Amino acid sequence: MAEPKCEVIVLGRPAVFQFYNEQLSQKFLIHKPWESSLPLDQFISTHAQSIQAMICSPKGIGSQISSSLLRLFQSLRLIVTTSTGVDHIDLVECRRRGIAVASAATVFSEDVADFAVGLLIDVLRKISAADRFVNNGLWPIHGDYPLASKVGGRKVGIVGLGSIGRKVAKRLEAFGCIISYLSRRKKPVSYPFYPDVHELATKCDVLVICCALTDETRHLINKEVLLTLGKEGVIINIARGAIINEMELVQCLEQGEIAGAGLDVFVNEPNVPEELFSLDNVVLSRHVAYYTEDSFRDLYELICGNLEALFLNKPLLSPVLDD
Amino acid sequence: MAEPKCEVIVLGRPAVFQFYNEQLSQKFLIHKPWESSLPLDQFISTHAQSIQAMICSPKGIGSQISSSLLRLFQSLRLIVTTSTGVDHIDLVECRRRGIAVASAATVFSEDVADFAVGLLIDVLRKISAADRFVNNGLWPIHGDYPLASKVGGRKVGIVGLGSIGRKVAKRLEAFGCIISYLSRRKKPVSYPFYPDVHELATKCDVLVICCALTDETRHLINKEVLLTLGKEGVIINIARGAIINEMELVQCLEQGEIAGAGLDVFVNEPNVPEELFSLDNVVLSRHVAYYTEDSFRDLYELICGNLEALFLNKPLLSPVLDD
């Protein structure tokens, strides 16, 4: 007789199910609310008692893993989030309940770093703007075109020198950018360290936001920081929307208080402030900095590995909280 | 009494005159056809006898410096082109007439290399496509989104390992790309060398065109090469449009024979094949890979330096043909 499969609920409809639904459903007994006609709360109460593991993502309906939600899952032993960030999970409550948490760890680091650099080159060198210009048939009509800014020589401040931040720095060094960073602690690297974001903004032309969203980093980048960065300043955000005061960023961009921005993340996704749509110095993306075939294959394997580790009583592959 | 100023004609309306018109006009006696009501041929015949130097660009009306044009300028001693490429100048005729030629040399190399890498990240990671998607308000409507391709691990063939090509290679190495190259001769570098473009296309996922346009490189990239590159293949061109058989490239892109392209240059600029406008896997730009404030300041200084060298009988700063 075959072993009973591990029962897993999926909340937030992670994108990995677009690509590995079949494989995951063969390996585990997966409960997917989006395939059920039941409302989410009824779906949860129907299955909650037998659920041992949860796969969740920070995006979509039901993505907030709050204490009141956790209370419903009395047999839950592991949460695997498909993200690097864990700001959507109440970690204190998980610890209290002895629920282990695993993340996507560094699976996406290279892709997110590549995307950050791509956004920065795009903003400085006006690539999406040029693409729009040509696609709208304007080239034969408008002779003149504004000059762009050189990438080399830019003073780039990395906000959060973790796995992604270090990879952004390494890539930008190859372009001749001058790197410094902000972090909770000084790291064993040669780049200048600034513990204060205003000081970093004073020293830099560009800020690349690579830190986790926490109580300390929420609205870390506000109007004051943006004004300090100045009229030639550029902001790149591939981390979380709420690390920036979005309304103040929009105002600064509209009023020319900073030069441009490349934004993959927003406060209230999938809603993007419409004021940004008309700005040629802003490159907008839809939270896809991590979105490659290679990363999703790695993520799929990591999810399976973490779930299997739980049921084999082995150490998790990418623990955030180990039980 | 002040020395008589050097008489210079400007053909092709180089963009440097958008930004340094005043400074150049103070230093030299500059004849600009676009400020005259005379037709170009009359303008030329009015001034030709006294012209000692020419500033030209490969773009715009009157940009072809042919033997019949050169015949009109009996006192011409120097042509300074504002481009790195000199394919718009009849060099054989210049040599025969003892006319020296100076180019922009490597002034633009870093900027063009940055732009090439920006186009490649954009195509692989679909940045302009994401920008279009968000700007069109589609994010809240369409849940699913196609996966992109990772930059790292891509096998990139540099076609022409000159100043720009080497800089592209250095930057892409920082992303974990695997570099090889095509060149007339093997260079003292560690990258694998392929003297044949078909062999390079067999070994690579991406070709970045960085070579000069010559009789040998015209239509170097044709349908056969593109089919060899294959369905995952990507073409980046920041060199000259005619190095690629543009019609065959358009067909291959339309039919999915290759995966995408990032194109800053075209055969018949400012006209871009309209079939490309509807393709989300193509990033179009308007021959601005070199277009930054920093490069133009450097170019302005190089033009002045070359013109002054002529009149002081000193060696040119960036000679292509020295008299």
C-alpha cells in the first residue's frame, strides 16, 4: 500500500503552480483554493485539520499569513514561502506555535540582481523610452533627442548588502560604477559603509533598494532622502514597494526633484500609481525581477526538498525558522 | 589682428551641434548647411574653395562622403567624423587626394558597451515589455505572465572584439555569461576564438554585433546564421544595420526562428521595418547607444583637438588616415 501523501495547502496562488502544478500535485496531496468553488474561508475550514504544510506567496488573495489564520491550522508544521522576503508571515506566531518556516532563500538572487542592473541601465540610458519613441513612429519626425547619462562613474548606494545587494554591486563594478552601501552591520567588503540612509543619499547618485521589508525599513526612503539624493538622483527598487514612501516618490518624480526611477515593486500590487504612467523617466515592471525559467526550476526543487525534509525529519534546505 | 579662423563645413548635421554649437562656432568659422536657405549643392559650391576641414556624421542628409563630393573640395585637408565607424567615407579617395581622416575613436566605447548590455538584459528579461504591460494598465487584469530567460550562463558570441566588444565581454562576464568571439584575427584574450560566424552561432545563444561595417561584414548575419543560432537565440546590434540582412532578421523574428532582438541600428535610418513594431520580443532604439552627456563632452574636445592639430601641423588625436 502506498504511503499517504503529505497534505499541503497553497495560499496566495504562487506563480510556481503555473509551471510545476502537475509535478507538485503528483508528489504531494495539494489543496488549491483557486480550483475550488468554495469561498476561501470555507475552503480553509474544510481542510485545515489535516493540513501539515503550507506553500504561500506574498502576492494575491489570502497571502497574509496572520496569527488568526495560523490559529485555524492545528496540525500545521511547516510553511514554505515561494519568496525570499517573509514579511507576509507572522513569524512570532509561527515560533510560538512551533511552525517551521522555509523561504526561497537565494534561489532568485542572481535574477533579481540582473534585473536591478537592467532597470538601472534602462533608466540612465532611456532604453524603454527609446523603444516607445521608435514604436510610436516618432524617429522620422523628431530629429532631436535628449542625451542620456553614462552608467560608468555613477556613485551607486546599495541599500541592503545581502545576497542580492552583493550581486548588484559586483555587476555594477564591471561598468565602472562606484559602490557604497547601507546595512545594519558593516560587512567584510571593501565598499564604503554608511549606517545612515541620509549620509548614503548624500554620497550617491543612485540608490538600489535590495533590503528586506521590516518595521525598520518601512518608508526608509522618504521625501527627505529623495531630496538629499537630488535632481540627478535615480532610485531602483526590486525589493518591496513599502520600503519607499510611494506617494512621496511619485511627487518627487513628477516635480523633477529626482531624475528617474526603475520600479519592479509597489505598495499595493497589482495597482501602480497612475501618475507614473505618463513619465518617460520611469521604468515600470510587474514584480518579475525573479521571473525566469531557471529560477522557477530551482524553486520547484527547493519546495520539494523542504517538504520532503519535513516528512523525513531532516533539516530544512532553506530554513527561516527551524522548529 | 586676430588670425583668420579655420574654415570648416559640416555635413550630415552631427548631434554634437545640438549641444556644442556655440563653442564650436566661436573657435572655428563653421559653415552649416542647415542654417542656410540654399539647397545643399549650391551651399557646397558657394563655400567649397575655401574649406580646409569637414565635420561629418554617418546620419542625415549629405552624410555620404563620396568621391564625387570630395572632388568639389579642392582645399580640403581633414575630415573629422563624429562617429567611430567610417563606412560613410570613401577612404580610398581620401588617401588618393591626401585628405586626412579622424574619427571619434573610442570616445563612445563605454557608452555603447553599456547600451549593448542594457539591450541584452532588456530582451532576455523582457523589461521594455513589462514597462509596456504596466503602462497599458494590464497588470490588474492579466494574472499570468511569461517567464523570462536568465542572463547568467548564456553563451554570448561577440562579433568583433574591438574596443566596444571587449567592454561588452567584461561586463557580461560579471553576470556569469560565457563569452566567445569572432574577429579577423585571434586576440590575446582567454575567450574562445571562432573565425567563422556559423561556428560561433552554433556555439552561442546570443550574438552581440560590435564590428565595423565593411565589405566583408555587410550581411554577415543572414538567415542561415540566424537559423543556426536557433529558436532560443537573441541578436543584439549596436554597430551598423547593414551588418545584418534586415529583411531576413525580420522574417526570423516574425516566424519565431529566433527568440528576440535588441536593435539600436537599422539599414535605412530613421526608418525601422514596421513589422518589428508589434513584436514584444524586440527592443528598438534610435541609434543612441553612444548618446550621453559625458560622451558628447569628450567628443567635442576630440573634434577641437583634431582641428587644432591640423592647423598647428601636429599629429591628429584620433587618426583613421593620416596625411
